[in-house]
Amino acid sequence: MTPALSLSQRPVRKEDLEAFNKYVETLSTNDRAITFVDCVRKFLQEKQEEEDVDAIEDGIRQADAGLCRPFEEVDARIRAKYGWTANP
């Protein structure tokens, strides 16, 4: 999914601008036909993918450290809360 062109989710930091500048330099040497809007979209998409991978790796680290609840416990609590029965 291509992210919307919006930076309003958080303030733009100096590091963001520097990373974008490096990204544009890379694209300008590899893909001369790209538009500015497409460049921004690709940059935001790659940035989102990096953040997603970081979040997944963080979740794995938390699970490995025993900081997560077992599925069975969570499943039982949700079923009890909503009055659902177990699957056969």
C-alpha cells in the first residue's frame, strides 16, 4: 500500500530531511524519470517499511524476553469477557 503524502503525523526532523536528501540523490542517479511526488511516495513507503520491520523485531525481542502473555491466556480472557465458546 502506498502511503498518503502526509508528514502531519509527526514533526519533520533534521534527520528526516537529511535521509530524504540522500534518498533523492540515489534516485536521481538510478532513475532519472521519477517525478518528485513519486520520489516522496517511495521514500515514505520505504521509511514505513523500515519502521514496520523495527516494530516486528521489537515484538520478537519482547516475546523472547518473556514479556508477552501466552495466546491461550489471552484467548481465554477474551472469550470469557465476550461470552464466546471455544472452537470445536
